[in-house]
Amino acid sequence: MAEFFSLAQRSLPALLAGTGMALQLTFVCIAIGFIIGVLIALGRVYGTKPIYVLASAYVEFIRGTPLLVQLFAIYYGLPDLGIVLQPVLAAGIAFGINTAAYQAEYFRGAIQSIRAGQMLAARSIGMTKWQAIRLVILPQALRIAIPAWSNELIYMLKYTSLAFVVGVPEIIARANIIASRNFRYFEMYVLASFIYLALVGTFTWLLSILEKQVTIPGLEMKL
């Protein structure tokens, strides 16, 4: 046990540096996915038929293929087309477009859970369709989506561990580097697991606070 704590003390600075990279990837990719996901969800609910078909094809393709394959296609496949990306950028793009498809489904379900009468009421007082969506539908839908969407944020944090396969120096990559020097792979992966547990616990706590702050009592019952 003393050896484990000694190893943890020596390894912690490098692992924390990797934690910073994992958090950066998580927040950037979630933000990209949020923007794209909202647009895709709106396209699937309110868009014209061509927009609906394109948005649906995107969601089905991304959800139907493994994230690791998407990452390899971007990092190793695009150079064949003359497009060479740095590891962090390639991982960010792959994770961003992946989470966008899943976030789109959360938002689509939340939008469709709102009664059509709210759109009709907004239009009856002179709002345009997009004003009604922006001012009436989306604020309610985003609140409703938070419990399901919070899972995607936690998943995204854990998915960043895949970035090590293209050379991004996140938690697992740094744990592997240290373990290759001292051959203490089990202990290093345990340390990495503790970091992920701490991060997930913190995210869960913060998201529960956010959910309570934005929840309107009785809203779900009146939609």
C-alpha cells in the first residue's frame, strides 16, 4: 500500500495534466455538439422534407457507426485526401460530430414533448414560426432535456479516453507512458479510474444543481 501511495504521489502531476486535456476536449466537444444537435433537432421537427432527410441520415449514420471508427477515419483517413489534422483537432472533430447526433435526439424528444397548442398560441399572438420556436418552444425543451442530456456530458468525458489512440496526451495516454517506464500498469489504471470517478461525481453533482435551478415547478405536467 505504501508503494501505491508513493507511485500515486509521483504520477499525480502528469495525470492531472492529462485531466486538463480531457476536460478541454469534453467541454469543447459538448459545446460543438450542442450547437449542431439543436440545429439537427429543429431540422427533424420543423424542417422541410429535404432537411429532415439529411438530418435523419446524419443521426442514423453517426449513431450506427462506432466512435473509434469515426476517429480513425478522420485522423488516418483524411490524410489520403490531403487533409492532415493534429491529434487534438482530429479528436475534437470526431467527438463533436458524434455527440451532436446523440444530443440531437435528446433535444428532438424534448421538443416533441411540448404540446402543439403552444405553437398555435404563439402564432395567434403574432409571432412568426421561428420566433415561437426561439422564444416559446426551445426554452422549455432545453429545460426538459437536461436530465437526459447530462448523461451525454458524462459519456463525453469518458469517451475522451479513446483519444490516446491518436496520440492526444489525456489521462489514459499519460498513464500508459508512466506505466511503460515502471511496468506498474494495474496501479496506473487504478489511479486513472479514481480520477474519472472523481470527475464524474463532480459533474453529476453540478448537473443536479443546474437541473434544480432551471426546473419550473409543474412545467412537465402542463406541457
